[in-house]
Amino acid sequence: MHNTVVVVTRYFGGIKLGFGRLSRAYRETAVSAIEDAGAVEVFEEVRFRIRFGYPDLQKIRRLVEEYGRIEQEKYSDTVEFEFLIKKDFEEEFHEKMAKLTKNKIELEKA
């Protein structure tokens, strides 16, 4: 973990713990709080919009969901997805989408 702060507050209940027991209580409480909180991965994402025909729906959905998550879907005479992918995978995603659709579909950043 980086740039992490843990604050432990002890309300005095009339019992003096002494330095050793007090520091141990603070440490154990902090460790317990960190373990209970768990870890969350934080990363930068890029938002895209893509329009395509119904015949390509399943293969494009599979690829988008492999690299990210669909935020919005619109269905009319065409299908439109607005989705997020990790910035680190942007170039790889572009290449796979171009290959999958034979460069017939253009991605636009939303």
C-alpha cells in the first residue's frame, strides 16, 4: 500500500494500559482495520463510443467486456455502446477491434 494513513482513537475508560499494551492495542486495531477494509485497485480508464450493426453485436460485446465494461447501450437501426477500458490496454484494444471488424468500425473517445 502507498500513501496510506490509519487513525486509531482510544477513549479512556478508566484503565491505564501502559506504553506496551497501549501501543499493541493501537497496532492490532490498525492491522484489523486494514484487513477488514481490503484493497482496491485504482487505475485510469478511457471512455469510448462505438456504433455498429446488429450482425456484429455478440462479437463486439465479447471484446468490449474482455477489456472493460459497458456503461450504456442504445438500440435503434444500429447499436451504440458507451464503455470504459483501462488506459493501459487502449492500444491493444484498438488493434483487436480493427482486426475483428476489418477496420469498418471506428471508435471515438466519448
